[in-house]
Amino acid sequence: MRVLVTTSAVDSHLNNLVPMAWALRTAGHEVCVASHPNFAESVKSAGLTFVPVGEELTGSKGLENDPDTPFGLGYDIAETRPEVLTLDYVRDTLTAYTQQVCEYMADDAMLKDLVRFARSWKPDLVVWDAHNYAGPVLARVVGAAHVRILPATDHWARMYARYRELAAEHPDDPGPDPLADYLGGKLAAYGAEFDHEMVVGQATLDPMPGCLRYDLPDVDHWPLRHVPYNGPTVIPTWLRKKPRRPRVCLTLGSMRRSLGMHGSVGGEKLLVEDVLEGLSTLDIEVIATLNADQVPPGTRIPENVRLFDFVPLNPLLPTCAAIVHYCGTGTVAASVAHGVPQLGIPGNMWGESLMMGKLEARRAGLVADESRLIEQLKQLLEDPSFREGAAQVQKDMLATPSPHDLVPRLEALTAGNRRPAP
């Protein structure tokens, strides 16, 4: 069968898709990846066929880490407090995110090119990044089966499920459905109609650790083992030698680089230079993967810190006793895959505090407190219960079906869900 993979030009989202794309490819299926034109080298370097669609995705276009609400939208997609989740709040949150985040990730120019290509190439299955809503629209337009793959915790579906619950409690005046309006408008241009499948796919591939998944109504979740992929890498000689002191990784992750975000987190409360200074007080070796934009000019680099623009996490993490990171989903999942205790410094983009809180409850890591960051890192390094907790979460992940295991299910889903194009 022919499989079209759609994603936005964000490295961490592509890295999340590559193992599934290769599982399909090695099973004998034809696979190509469609994304913004400036993503050509990233896709080709993964050994996959690339199709440029839409215009280049450049910079963050204001999608910065606002201290009060993600991206400065005024609403938080990861909000969970019942007293806050009123019908108006949930509806306005979904409206803001579809109009700003969804449209930034996949605008009309991208959708138009995707449909034009898909009509000629005729994919049987569309695998779409869950933040790229051009995927389900083009699948419906060309009659292909489609599944989404999560790049992060499923707050989209959780928030939409909450909206549907609240709207059902107000049958006389439920108000407009934000996703039906947004996606319905795109579908109408091609003679197609909106339904719930457009939001959650015909199935949802979920590579998040089990403790970070949501059990949601009307969502067919398929647990998927996270397979860390870092792009083309070379393992340096020094990484093949056993470290003389406990090794700790410090990383901002690739998501921030892709979106042009720099070295502040948690609403400007904790800066890279402060973290480096604190780490200098411990008898450890720190491998910091930070580029020039993420280290302010004049920052003092301590003696026990080795600074690299990039080191692949997959070979680095097995040598580490702990990792300090800024809660990027790919970094969290890779750390789980290698059983490394995590100290997460939550930002405010996609529910990072919730994510790290659940790992803390499993004794696999800690949510960083800026006033006692170094004390917490010592705790991770010295208390064996954190290594045990991380090993248990790792064991849970390794018991999850691999991308290879899910290929037959995708083949069966595709065979049963092809439909005529409108």
C-alpha cells in the first residue's frame, strides 16, 4: 500500500514519526513524507522520500513561552482544574489553539498542496502528526484511511472530549463547536463533511509512556513503544569510554530550537547560566547539549561542564546517571526508554508540569524547584529508589508493541477504511 506521512517542519515531530515510517517501509509499503519545503534535508537524511508542500515554516511567529499561558493565547490546552474548565473556557481554548497553533503548523497553502499531490499519488493510508490537521482533511478528500500519531500527551482529544461533555449538558444552547467550525470549513471547500474522526483519526498511535496516556471516550488508542531516533549521528570516541564521575545530561531539546525559542523556562524564572552555575558545585561530569543561541554571551562554562552543539541522546543516555531537561516530550520519552532518572524544569507549552508530576509519582524523576534544583539532582543521584522507579517505567514501555508489531493492524485498518473520495 502507499502511505503518506504528514508533519510540520519541527525536528522532534519528525523524529517521533520516523520509526513508524520505517516499519511500514521495511514491511514492503511505499512511504513518503510531506512537509514544509525547508524540511527537505531532515526528511531525506532519515532515508525517506520527501514531498514539499505549502510555504516554509520559519521561526516561532510569536509562539513563545509565555509566563502565564502557553504561546500567550490566554488559555491553556493542558488545564485540568474542574472549576476552570467551564464550557466557555473549553470552547475558547479550542478556538484559540485551532486558529493559532493548528493554522501555524498546517495552513491552507499546505493543505492545498497536500490535496493536489494526494490526488495524483493516491495514498491508501495517511499517517498524520496529531498537531497537523491537514492530514485528516486530505485523507477524507482522497478517500484514504488515516491514523494520527501523538507527539505529546493527548490534550487535544482530552479537551475536546470535555467540550462534548459540557455541550451535552446544555442541549438547548451548546454554542458553536470550535473544531467542527475549523475543520468543517476546510472540508467544505472539497465537498466533504466534518465528523469526530477528523479530530482523533480512525486510530491514534500513542508512543507516550503508559503513565502519561489518557483513557478517552471515542478514541481508539493504540499503545506504541517509543523508539528513540536522533537523526544522522556519529558516536564520538569520548562517548565510548566509561565516565570517571557520574555523568549528567543537560539539554533544552530540539523542539525549542525548531521554533526559535531560547534559554529561558518557566516564565523567565530559571536561566541556562543559573543552571550551569549550580551544576558546577557537584562532583559530576555534565554533558550540555546547547547551541550558541541557547547560551547567552559572557556565560561562564564551569570546569565540569562539557558543552556540545549536539550529542545524540540515544547513545548518550545509557552512560548517564541522570538527565536535567526542559520537558520536551521526545527527551522525556527517550529518558524513559533508557531508564534514566529525570529532573524536569517545566516550561509552559504543553502541560510539562503535569507530565513530570506523573513521572514523579512513579519515582522516575522529579519536578524541578528552582530554589533547590541542585539538592534535587543530588537526591536523584544518591537515592536508589529513583533508578528503580525509572527502570520500572522503562520496563512498562518495553512491553508495549513496537512499530513493527503495529504494521499488520495498520494494514487491516487500511483495508477496512478506504472510501470513495467526495
